[in-house]
Amino acid sequence: MESNVFNYSRLMNVLNRLTFSFLLIVPFFSVNAQKLNSIEQRVINYQPQIKVDGDLADWGDSLRYRYEKQLLQYEIANDDRNIYVAMRVMDSSWQMQALHQGFNLIINKEGKKKDGMEITFPIPDRESLRALATKDREEKSSDVRKAVLGAARAIYVKGLVDVVDGGISLENSYKIKTAVKIDTNAVSYEAVIPFERLGISTKDQSELAFNVKINGLIMRTVGGGSMPMGRYRGYGYRDPYGYYGNRPTRKEARKEPGQWLLLKLAKP
């Protein structure tokens, strides 16, 4: 009997030591797993067969990056001649802002987080929007998103090689192409920009700086901090609370900053 009690006591001591060791080890692995998950891949995915049509099936099960502020999912890829970008937004308010103000991509080939080469789409023609607003209810599309998208007439570019800044045709000789697809739950966007319009090649293995966002403005009230203006309504923004505090102060506008990534081109 004494032997059984002794053995049981020893067994419990061993189990207690193992349990204590396990409790020490688990946080260690948990912390390190979180660190591994937080490390972003620094090389663009090589995607040789992307068709720019707004259907993001070519990009696999999910888009790798997320700009949390705008609930914007996105991914960047390249082949041996082009850079591709895909974006998807599912929130209805951000969808309307994207369709009115445009999905925006900036590429700084020096790897600096500042202005560089830029492409924006869609930005609807204002006259077409006014004409749309004056239509009778029976004449209007049942999905206002598609009607707004249908008013886009150009792709807007800035800083590209041998391309004049401003609007270029949707069907252009620069091999720059954009596409937007609208479905029940999401607005999806794709674009392709040839290396020759960016002045780069896959031989360049320095980091490029990419900025992705839905265009918009952030209002700053001097003396009262900064806050985003209300969600998109019609042709402008609104203050969601109707006022900016008790003191009437000067307002300053700045562009939506977007999210920056530093990535290297993938080699073929």
C-alpha cells in the first residue's frame, strides 16, 4: 500500500512539472508565431497569366494585403513585362467612394514613400453624372453603381514615361488597361502598367515603393485635430455630426495618405 502511495505521489510531481513547463513553452511559440505572421513578403508575386477584366479569379483564393482604414483588399504582381494590381472593396460606402473618386496606385521607383508615377480609375465624367441625376426614376439603372461606372470615360495618369499627364483613352496605345467588375457584394478593380511606362525592368532588384488607396480627402480643423469627412454622398462629402466642435475654425484639406509597401520585382 505504501509503495502505491509513493508511486502515485511521484507521478503527480512529474505531471505538475510537465504542466508548468508546457505553460512556459506555449507563450514562447505563440509570440514567435505572431512575429512570423506579421512579416510581410518583400517580393512581388510572379503572375504570368493575368487577364485584366475585373474578375479576380486569376489571383487565387484571396488578396494578400489589406488597408484596414478603407476596408480595402489588394495585391500586386508582375510578369516579365508588366506590373499588375488588384483591389477589392466590399463595404457599400467605400464602394461608392471608389466609383466616384477612383482606385489609385502610386509607384515610386526610387523606393521612397512619396509621390511618383500614378494611375487612377474610375473617375466618372461630371457632365455624364449630371445627366444621370436628371433622369426619371424609370430611366435610371436599378444598380446605381453600374450607372456611375458607365460614366467613366478615361484613365487618369501622372508621371509615366512618354505619356502626357491627365486622362488617356480606355483603349490606348500605351498598353495601359484598367477594368472594374461590380457584383452583389463587391467592387473589384484590376490594372496593368507596362514596365516601359515605368522605366523599370526585372533586372532592377532594388525595392519599389507602392501606395494603394481609394481616393478621397481628409479634413483637418486647425486647433481641433483631424478627422475624416463623412462617407460619400452624391457629389461631395459631409460632416457626419453636422459640426466640428463649438469653435468655428479654419479647415484644411489633405489627400488620403493610403498604404505604402516596399517590394522587389519577381524574376521570371
